[in-house]
Amino acid sequence: MGKILPCGSGRSVSLVAIRGLRYSFISMQVPMGDAVGDQAYIPIQLRAALRGQAVRVWLVGCGVVLIWALLIIVAPITKANGLTDVSTPLYIFYGYICHQIPNRSFHIEGEQFGVCSRCFGVYFGLLFGYAIYPLWRRVDEVEPISRIWLFLSLIPIGVDWSLGVFGIWENTFTSRFITGTILGVACATFIVPATVEITRNFTIRSRIKKAA
């Protein structure tokens, strides 16, 4: 099939010819306990394409989250202007994922948002997390950060909710929105690399099948 060329630091380059096509792979040995697991291969020629693909995946994610968040605001605006054919389906849709209690929701022109203030905070945080992600991490980096950060992001929203449920203190629009935003940002931090990796895996498998 081909040959393995050592390149130091535990890495090796495998030159494989498949149906006359030459592929270069970097293989990294993955330890599994005391043993060495299977080698994972990443095509060198596809690196630039995969970076571009990661950016596109990130942009699509941003667009989806942006539309989702905007429609939450579109619902009250259209209702206030008499466009119930637009607002009613939106309220019904968001009603499946939120209690929509009026006194726990933000309002525009006297009409409540499509979701409560806490849910809106989560979606706003998700959008904000997507937007700032490239500022602190490469979008083509698929190695996830420690899950401890996701669990930590649940603490503020859990405390805020629990204190209100047990009557220790009455949470506010601000506390619900902020704690929701924290969780949303944390979720975006994990969703971006996950969607990039899923898309990348499908691409690599598809190209390998076509070349086989």
C-alpha cells in the first residue's frame, strides 16, 4: 500500500496510493491506558479545505442562532403591529420550549418576548458565545475543552432558580438573564467544535470512500 516515514515526536507520515491517487496522512498515536490505540489520520492536503469548512460551519451556526434569537423578538413586534398571522405561530412554537409566563418575560411595545427572560438569556449567550469564539480559539480546533466549565456554568443558573423556588429570595429579570447568558456562552464553546468535528468526519469518510 505505501510506506511509513518517521518524522519525530511520536508522529509518522504515511504515503498511501489509492487507485493512483496519493494521499499524505499525519498519524498520531493515541494512548489508551497502558496500551497504544489505533492511529488517527488527518489528510495534509485537506488541511486548508478543512479550515475553510470549519469557518463555514461556524458561520452557519451563527446564522441559525441569530435567526432563532431574532424570531423571539419578531413575535412581540409583529403582534403589536397586528401581524398575528406571523406572531401566533411563533408564540406557539416557542411555547413548546418555554413557559412564556408574562411577568417573567421581557416586553416590546407592550407585548412579551417569545420566551422568558432566562431562556432569552440562554439564546443571547449562545449567539454571543458563537460570535466571540474565533477571538480566543481557532474554529478548526476540534479538541474540546474540559467539561468542568459546562458544569460550572450551570451553578449560577441553578442557584438563581433554586433560591427563587424555595422562597429564599425573588430572582429578577437581570439575574435570570445574566445566569442564562453564562450558560449560553458555555454551550456555544462546546457546540462549535462539536459541529466542526462532525462535519469534518463526514467529509473525510466521504472522500476516502470516493477514492477507494
